[in-house]
Amino acid sequence: MDSILSIFKIGVGPSSSHTIGPILAANRFCELIAPNLEQVERIVVTLHGSLCLTGKGHLTDVACLIGLNNVTAKDVTPNIKTKILKDVFDDKKINLCGKKFINFNYKKDMIFNPKMLTFHENGLIFEAFSSNGEIINSHTYYSTGGGFVSSEDEIKNGKFSNQIEKELQFDFDSAARLAELCKVHNKNIAQIALMREAEIHGEEYVKNYCLEIYKAMIECYENGINSTERTLPGGIGINRLAPAIKKRLEANPKEDLDPLAVIDYMAMYARAIAEENASGGKVVTAPTNGACGVVPAVMLYTKNHRFYMDDAKVIDFLLTCCAIGYLYKKNASISGAEAGCQAEIGAASSMAAAGMALVSGATTQQVLSAAEIAMEHHLGLTCDPVGGLVQIPCIERNVLGAIKAVSAAKLALEGGYTPHVTLDEVIITMYKTGKDMNPKYKETSLGGLAQMVSC
Ligand code: SF4
């Protein structure tokens, strides 16, 4: 089993599956070749499937270079990235594992191959060669969404590198089991999530982790809202809008006049974070980078427009999100390349709806209904990013995902609401829908808006 906390990871934009995952895969390859590092004189990286088709726009190639320097997604800074790119593109070198400079010819050593590998749409292969061209190590990894990475063996055997081997008293693998635990122990979902994770890490660690995640989310929001960058990178000319929305709202706070003005605030919160992600800034997967604006936007809405959230409420909100996100990761997918945008923005909206419902005092059934409603109305959502970037439709989709999460929480909290679809049912439906989806609509940029809109 996994720690559910890993639904939230601090890393860099623009994509968890295409940026954070490949950094981690390259870090793992560094570990693998460490004993033979002295002999390695050449590294070849091959990006397959969606990592090839949208890898340039999602900076997958850059991510691999960062990871091969043994720099983690959490630790990378703009200066470190600039230095790595200078090494590669100006000096044609890479500081392999951060320990040894070898030649690196980007054109020959970074290969883009659209062929999908067997186990997942996001495959990548690292190969290490000696000076006489003999292969020393070769390993295939799959970036399975949300910054998670698995090797071929791990996928085949259903065992993952970050799995925890011990039996957990408060473990759950379905919403039904989660609800049963809540009932038996007279706890809410956040408390069960805390008890589960405390068995692994201890309670203090779990609480501190949540607060660290919250701090990183707010820092990301502040960076986005105060950014002086006018246009996002990538060449399709999308302007950063969050700073301008902030100025307008500060000059004319019209919440009292326009009953829907809160939508402007939601747009500001979600855009600020999604724009920061699109620009390659530091973000938190929630559950992915592409969808990173939804959960924090709903938290900011709750805190700034509904009621005060102290640290305890922040922890409850995030642990509820973790529990719901974990169900998607375990029983379906949080990868746009595997199941379309319903698996990213849909899952994020579902998590946020549950978090908001819980801190608003909902019953366990109402929290699960909020999560269900949010996903039900994202079913079928495709992933067709224009120019292979995480900008159109992604940035506005974060805004709409957040608004839908608030609506779902409110619908579920309505007295007399009777659920007819369970969260478990909608999660499986989402996954089956994703598996039936034409690959053109699963983060390949071969269909939909990506083909319609010229950039
Ligand atoms: S369309 Fe959705 S799933 Fe695809 S890259 Fe954008 S946010 Fe991610």
C-alpha cells in the first residue's frame, strides 16, 4: 500500500506526469548506475508515447536532464535549471548524477519516439553506455500520473517502490470501506486518514506535512498573483491574467454588488496557481500539476469567503483530499495520458469538493456525495492541450474545476439530498470511460482543440 500523503508533492511545473515523474525516473536511474558510474561515458534517453507527443511543451526533456543531474523536483530552482541547460546546450555536457561530467549531444541522446510502450502511455527508457559503446545499464520507467513512477517489474508484479509493507489497521481501498471505518470508529474521513497515515509516519509528521503542503500552495499562489511575467512561455501568447484580476478586484471589490463576483475571486485563485505551473514554477501536485489550482483555489475560497480556517481545519481539508485522491490513484487513474482530463481536473474537483464539504460540517455520506457529484459532471472530459503545453484548456479548466467543486459541495450539503450514484461507482466509470477514450484525446495533442487551434 502507499502513503496517501504522496497525492500532494512539491515539485515544478508544468506537468506532474511529464515533468515531475521524469525527474524522479532519472533520479532513480542515477541510483541504479551509481555503482558503475566510473565506466559510464554516454547516456541516451528515449521518450515514448505521450511523453514524446507532448514532451517538448511539457518540458519532459528538460526534466530528464534535471533528474540525470540527480537534482530532485523539490530542490530544483531556476538557477539550477539554467546551469543544467547551459551545460547541455552550450557546452554539450551533462553532470551525470551530479558527480561526473560526460558529453551529451541533445540531438542524438534525447530521442522522441511516439510509439506507446506496453504498460502505460507515458514510458521512458534510460540507457548508459561505456566508452566503447557497450551497454552498462538500461531501464524502462512509466510515469503513471501525479509524479508517481513505476518500473516495468513494479507494474507487472503490482508492487511499487514506495509501497509500505506493513498491514494498516485503518487502511481503505474503497469509499465504502472508508465510510465503514468512519462509522465503526465514530470518526470523520479526515480523522481516519490521519489515523491511517499516523500508523506509517506518526501523527506529528502527518500534520506537519499537511501544513508544509499548504504553505507551498499559498507561496505558489502569491508567486502567481505577484508575477511580473506578462506572457507565459511556449509561444502561443497566453497572457498571465491573475495579477491583473488582483489589481481590478483590489481597486473595485464588488462582492457586495454582484452576487456572482466570487467567481472572479475563484478565477484569480485558480489562475494564479495554474499560470505559475504553466511557467515552470514551484507547485504542489493536487493530484497532478495540470490540475494544481483546483484544491488551493477552493481552500482560498473557503477561507476568504466562508469561514476562518485554522491549522486544524487546513489539515482536515487536505487529509480529506488525500483520502479521495488516493481512491482515484488506487482504483482508476490520475493520469491525463491514461484516462483524459477527467482523471486530472475531475479528480482534483472531486477531492476539493470533499475537503470543502468536510470542513463545512458535512456528514461522511455528504462528503462522499460531494466527491461523487464533482466527478460525475467531469465524466468524459478529454485532454487535448494546444501546442502540447499546459495552458489551453488547462488554466481555465482549473477555474471551472474549482467552481464545480464548490457547487458539488453545496449540492451534497442540501438537506434531503439522496445519493443514487456512489463514489466507488463513479470512480470505476471514469476509469472505464478513460480506457474507451480515443488516444487522440489523451494528452497526445493529436485531436480536439490541439488540432483545431492554430498556434
Ligand atoms: S487538458 Fe487536463 S489533463 Fe490535459 S494537460 Fe491540461 S490539465 Fe492536464
